[in-house]
Amino acid sequence: MNAGDLSADVSRIEKAVAAGACSADSPYLIMLSGLPGTGKSTLCRKLREHLPVVVVESDAVRMTLFARPTFSVEESERVFDVVHLAIAGLLKKGLPVVMDATNLMERHRATVYGIAEACGLPLIIVRVEAAPAVVKERLEQRAASNSAPYAADWEVYRRMRFRRERISRGHIGVNTSKGLDQALEAIVAAVESVLRKQEA
């Protein structure tokens, strides 16, 4: 893939996620980290009702770039090249961004740390969890509905559990097993705290 192809893909994603969005005086980046089925994407949809954010979702980017994803190493590298460049571009345009991806390994999160630092903007890291029984039920319901035919299933969740690495930076932890209200409150409070510090 040449630089022109990459630039075109990044531009396409930026336009798709930022349609109708307005820049903010104090943009910020929220990075979610969590296993499949823990509620990250649902949480992102609800966050948009409370915060003026745009969401860059790695699964949606993959489906946009690849009609029939293979989840190969090369494919994933391209997806995340586009995700990371789109996030940086959106932040530079003054848009608060939420990154929706598993982000289970510290070397992958380090790239996102670097984006926030390069933009000189605050990064809020959110570890999203849910009880395994709840995750299993969610993934089975998703599979039965065929709403996301290429999404991770219970076996993928079980394999990925052992790949999680400790987050080296300060972060907040939320659990969506019993709903999203507390998780939303915690994230909104973290954003408000960051914005207050910027204004001080």
C-alpha cells in the first residue's frame, strides 16, 4: 500500500466519523481498553449523548477498508495505521476523540500515548470490564442476531484474556456488567476534571 492509498483511507475515515461534528476549545482523547463483549462500543454510543466526541472504532474502520476481513497481521497493521492517523488528524482539527479498540497490549497503547503527547492534549484511559458470564451472554446474543458477522466470539474472548497487559499509566476502571450508568458517570467526571485543570 502506498502513501497515497493510506492518505485516502485516513481522509475517508475522518470524514465519516466527523460528519456534523464541531471543534471544541479544549479537545482531548479517550482511549478504551477491554476485551470483546465488555461493552466498549455500546459505551461509546452512549458517551456521544453526554460528550461532544467523535468515535474512531477499529472494527468499523476494518469493515470500511475490507469488505471481507481476514484479520491477518498485515490487514490489522493497515487498520491501525489508519486508525492512529485519523485520530491524530481529528485531534488537530480540534475534535475530542474516543478510540474504541481492545488496546490490550502496552506496546499498542504506547502508540496512542504518543499521539496525545505529540498533539499536546490530555489522554483519558478507560479500562472496560464485565463479568465473564455477562460477556458470554452478550457475545452469544450478538452471534445469534448476526448483527456483526465478523466480530469476535466467545472463543476469541477466551484466547484474548491471556494477552491482556497491565496499563502502565493512570487510568479509570469501569464495569458494565450491571449497565452503563456508573461507567458513563465516571468517564464524564474524568473529562470534566481534565477540562477544569486546563482552564485553571
